Amino acid sequence: MNQEPGTNEEIARFCSTKFDVSFPMMAKISVKGKDIHPLYKWLTNKAENGVKDSKVRWNFQKYMISEEGQLIDSVSPQRVPFTKKIVQWIEE
């Protein structure tokens, strides 16, 4: 839905100058629809991830993935990263 119309380079430049981002950033990818990126196809499809179906509702949707690369759960974008569910999972 054209939430970020810039190119990957323009986005990286904006983030580095506005927010001092210095870590590697992913390129823009499709998270829904016919051209969905394979990562999001796996994250949102129980037949592929073996855990659950989910829908990407908005930016900041969170997916909890184990060190072994297994999907554990997802957390809605309305929840803050320090929500109890996420913190408990990290601390375990």
C-alpha cells in the first residue's frame, strides 16, 4: 500500500541520517499478496512453519524465532517489544 515509496538506498540514507542507524537493514519485500516474500510465506503459513497461521496486520508485527530457526509465536504490532510474553520467552 505504498507505505514506504522510497528505494532501498533512499530508505537506508534516511534512516542513517535521521536516526543514526548503522546496522544492516533488509531490503523492502512484500509481506502479503501474490508476490509475498518466501520468509513471510513461511512465517504466516502453518503448513510451512508447523506452528500457526498468522496475518501481517501492520508494521512492527513481531515473530519469535528460536536459535534453531523454528517459529515459536507471533505478537501483534500493537504490543510493545517489552511485553511480558516476549520478555519471558527471551529470559527462558
